[in-house]
Amino acid sequence: MNNKLIIAFPGNETLTNTISRELEIPGGEIDVRHFPDGESYVRLVNDVNDKEVIVVATLHYPNDKFLPLLFLLQLLRDSRARKITLVAPYLAYMRQDKQFKPGEAITSNYFSKLITPYIDHLITVDPHLHRIHSMAELYAIPATVLHAADLISDYVRHSIVSPVLIGPDSESEQWVSAVAFRAQAPYLVLEKHRHGERSVDISVPQVDRYRHHTPVLIDDIISTARTMIETVEHLKITGMRPPVCIGVHAVFSDQSFSDLVNAGPSKIVTCNTIPHPSNAIDLSSLIVETLRKS
Ligand code: R5P
């Protein structure tokens, strides 16, 4: 691993240090900040000539990060890095993958086209692939998709008594069924109707047979948390126990985390693809194993 270097984009130090330690890849040093006029300053301290450089940059709230990240990636190219791998545990702009209304920008396409020329390999975790079924449809470079399902299953199996897994919508069935299979737990998938960015309805589930189980809500992204909140509220009405809410990506916009806490779940648990106090499922081993093989 001597010819490699790993760089934490600001905010990604914890995960980067874990990967660096596990793979014995030295950590690089960068200085990324804003000038008083808001423009970005980027400096690379290390010599990267002929090295494989791994940049760890999770991409929630991507707009502010994107330009300095591109500057860093271009700087690595200009400094003759042999290969540039971007580890983006949360990959931005995966949700607007079609025109819902005439005239809308399909930003998943635009974003992939913007970033692809700057990297040689992309590694991400459970990107929002619903209508698009493979990253190859979007990314013209090798893109490795890692899945949190097995580690979520292990968490459910070891930490939750008598679980029944609940997916809030049909899109969630893919990972809820996978988690349920390995956790050897039953699962339900509900129906969700989204009326706007901050408004969703969830159908009341057929829960009578699971009244004495612990409901475990599982979703890929928790953003406004409206999906989780509506589901928690509906479960309350049915008289089920307060659920455990599990999300892969803790985006948590604005006040959504405290709104979800106030809805009354017994626990909120997320994976560490985005640093957040709710992180309790460590996915670093998935990334380490992938990088070990690459
Ligand atoms: C939707 O397709 C996703 O799987 C999530 O259900 C959604 O992103 C959650 O968003 P929010 O937290 O804003 O309800």
C-alpha cells in the first residue's frame, strides 16, 4: 500500500483514519477553505506523483462541496496521480433521475457527467438506484456499489428482540427483504404517497399479527424524515410498539432529526456513510475490503 495515499475531504476524517489504519495507507494533507469572497482555496501538501490517491468525500449537501472537490481532483491529476479513487459513501444527485414535470433537469445525469472526467473509480454505498438499475447507466467509469444490508441485518439480529422489519414504500422492498432474510425476521412493505418535498402519506399497515414484535423501519435515505415520521405516527395509531428507525444515509435536513425524535420512535440508528450522532452501524469494513482488492 506504499504507493497509495488517502485524503480526507473536510468532514470525512473519522472514516478516512479508519481506512488508513486498516490498510496501512498513509494519510495525505490538504488545506481546503474559502477566501473572504467565498471562492475556494485548495492546497495539496503531499507529492502524489505516480501514486494511487483515494479521496474520501461523502456528498450530502453537495453544492458547497462540489467545486472545491473538483479543484482537488484536478489538482491531483495535474500533480500526476496515477489513479484517483473517489470514495463517496453517500452519492449526491441520485434522486432526480427522470422528468417528473416537463422542463425539469435530470440532475442524476448531469452530476455524473460533471464528476466522471475527474476520477478513475467511484466507490459508494447504496446509491438511490430505483428507476436506474445499474451505475453503469450513469457512470462511464468503474463504479463499485456497496450494500449496507448485511451489516444492518447483523445489527437487527444482535440488538433487537423479536423484530418485524417494515419498509415505508415499495422502493424500500429491495433492501428490507434482504435485511429480513439475513436477520431471519418477517417483513412488511407499506404504501407511500408523496404529495410534495415535505409531505407524504403512508398507508396503515396490516399489523395485527405483529403487535408483540418490535417494528423496525428501514429506509435508505432519511432526508426530511417525513417518510419515517408518517410511518411512526401510523404505527402508533395501530397500537404497535414504538419502532426502531434505521436509515442507511443520515442526511437529516433542517430540524428533521429532532422532528423524528419527537415522533417517538424507541431509537434512531443510521450507518456511518454521513457523520451524525445517530451513527451506530459501522460500514468501514465494506470500504476497506473493496479498497484492499482494488
Ligand atoms: C425515497 O424514494 C427514499 O427511499 C426515501 O424514502 C426518501 O428519500 C426519504 O425521504 P424523506 O426523509 O424526505 O421522507
